Amino acid sequence: MCRFDFTRMVFSSTVFLFIFLPVVLFLNFLIAPLYRNVFLLIVSLFFYAWGEGMVVLLMLFLSCINYVAGLGVDRYRHRDGIVRIILTVAIIVNLAFLFYYKYFTFVIKAIPFINSANFDDMVIVLPIGISFYTFHGISYVVDIYRKNIPALRNPFDVGLYIAFFPQLVAGPIVRYSDIAKQLKSRIVTIDLFYYGCIRFIRGLSKKLLIANTLGLVVDNAFGVSIDEMPTPVSWLAIICYSLQIYFDFSGYSDMAIGLAKMFGFNFKENFDHPYIATSIQDFWRRWHISLSSWFRDYVYIPLGGNQKGALRTYANLIIVFFVTGLWHGAGWNFIFWGLFHGFFLILERSKILNLDRFPVVLRHLYTLTIVLVAWVFFRSESFDAGIQFLKVMVGLTHGEDFRPFIQMDAYGVVVLLIGIVLATPIRERMQRWISRIQWVPYAQTLGAAFLYLFLFTISVMQLAQSSYNPFIYFRF
């Protein structure tokens, strides 16, 4: 029997799958196109308020600030001083709330001359998705300032752009320019809706069947005392975690892209098989594409990019990856994670590490090694815990607690192997191969429909029998 969890509403919850989404889709098709943006804004606010309560007012406030700032920048476009003031105030207001909720406690504790004990009882609950909708708002105002887009006159359209529920809580980060035409007018064709369903189910199965299964293995392995953890368990933990976070976040992105298509929107891709990368530069072209491109366009290029000499380029890269790490979490382990990637990216760009000299296989191994080591700090509770975990990985400790291996059943092993295979472009290659075969008309489409119906069924079965259903990127 399917259990309905009414305490939260995420894409992989029963209340979303069987109540919220069907009702919203049905009403969206009934409502006249003129009123669909208002309708989607209302249901998006309801979706967010379901889990966050009155914090939805913060998102509404920031949406209003960005709407007014956009109008101001557009109106005083020929008065550069006023425009710069409006832009600066808008960015400061957006970042001020992000700083307070996400970084205030971290900064207070990091300042040596402040007694952080005075703030021990202070609890600041991080609003889900604030990092994402803050970046949406900033990019909207900045793009108006750069004359890339016109300011929207309709506040409901600005609200929908920022609050649209498929991308609201965990991205991908969508630029207004990418969906501007679709906000004004869109048509949901049968093919678009069908592909949206397929894409959503693909993401749902990634999340429930692979990420959640491997997540349990990861939690068991990281739950072992660091003094008792043997080296093989540490490698099992970090390999499973690298697959968990990939299928968790790429699964969410697939669901977001699929949902958007069901409503007539086309979001850009957010992942492109990052674990087949042959360099750290290549990895960041493939991992969380919407975030890396956002930092490129709104931080790296404004700092001067690579146009002001090698030293300035490397400094800009360090700044970008420092901010990238900090964006993911208020902790020294996240900052180190970002700087670690930035360090190797600089080695590659400067040709100190000339990867062109090495065979492709070695480049793959090098990239995977760097990424896996970096994930240690991403997953660890602190920087010191990450260092201790690395010691276990390289065999500097001699623990004997092999319970995570013993607890890992045959199903977990199969899912791990499937995850490794599906992290490669094998699905796309098989699709291209199948498309060359002469099929009976519609046989290919029907075959895909049955396959994804099967995946949806077993995903729901998994959802019904397990209460373990975290989303890693919700805390960012």
C-alpha cells in the first residue's frame, strides 16, 4: 500500500507524485493561456510554503526587490551613476539575506577576537533553495544592466521566473534570457509532454533506485569510527558517495527539466557525464553546468577573466573556486573542496601539468582521483575529519571494522555496478544504435514507454517501502 508523506513535498514524495503534480497539470491545461503564469506562480508559492512556511515571504520580498530594481535600471539606463547605485543596492540586499542565513554563524566563529560562545544558542535555519533563487534574482538585474534583456513590466512574470517550482529549491540555475520567450507564450505539444514525462521518470529512478540505495551504504561506511575504519571501507564509502551525489543531483535536474517541459518550458542541461572527464577543466564543463557558467559570467569575467595576464587569470580562478566552495556550504571543508579544484585547474591551464602528454586512460584516472579526494572533504563534517579520512584511504591506519561490506547485500552490489555503467554515456550510445535499426512504426516509442512505466512502478515501490529519501543539494 502506498504511504502518503504530508510532512514535506519533494519531487520524490508520494504527495507530490499522486496529488500535487496531477492536480496542477490538470488545472494548467484547463486554464486559459493568459492566466497560466499567475496560476503557476500561485502553485509554486504553495509548493515552497508547504515545507518552508512563512519563509516564502522572504522569497516574495526578494522578488519584489529585483522587480523594482530591474525597472529602475531600465528607466535610468542613460544615467550611469543612478543605475550603478540601483544595481549595487539590489545585489547587496540579495547577498545580505544569503549571508545572514548561510554564513553569519560561520563568520562569527571564524573571527578570533569575537567570543563565539555568545552565539552558541543562536539557531538560524537555512531556507531551502535560497542560494538558487538569490542567484536568479541577481542575474536578472545584472542582465538588464548589461542590456542583455529588457525589464519585465509584469511583476507576476518576475515572480514566476524566480519561484517556478521545478527549479526553485535545487536548480538548475536558469537565466531569464533562456526562458523569456516561453514566459510570454508557450505551447505544450504531445511530444514535449511525453519527453517531459520520460525525463522526469529517468530522474526519479536515478534518485530512488540508485542514489538512495548507495546513500545507505555511504551512511553505514561513514558511520564507522575513523579509528576502526579499514582502507577498503573508506574507498567503498567515497566511491559510493561520488555516485550518490551525482545520481542524486543529476536525478533532481532531470526531474526539474522534465517537469518544465510538461508546462512548456525548456531548461538547459545541467550535467554531461562528468565522470568521463579527462581533466579538471573538463570536469567543470560537465558538472553542475548552470552553476559553473553562472560564476563564469557574473564573477570570473567581471574580475577580468583571462584578459589581464596569467597571474591575474590565476587569481581570478582562485577567487571563483573559493566562492564556489563557500556557495556549497559555510565550512572550511567546503572552501578547501573549491580551492582544491581551483589549484589543479590552474596547474592545467598553466601547463605545469601538461595532460596532453599522457594517454586518455591516465587522464581519466588522474581526474577521477582528484575528484574523489575532493569529495572526501565535501562529505566530511569538517576539514579535520576529511584529513583523517584521507589517512585511512592511503593506509595510514589499521582499522578492522568491515561491517559496511558485510551489510552490503547483492542488491547494493548490483546497484553500484549499474551506477558505474550509467555514469558513462552508454545510454546515449545505445539510443543512437537503436535509432539506426529499422523498426515497425511507433515500436521504438512504445518500447520506451513500457520501459519507463516499469521504472516508474519500481521507483514508487521503492518509495513506498523506504523512509530514506534525502536530497543532498537541498542544504545548499
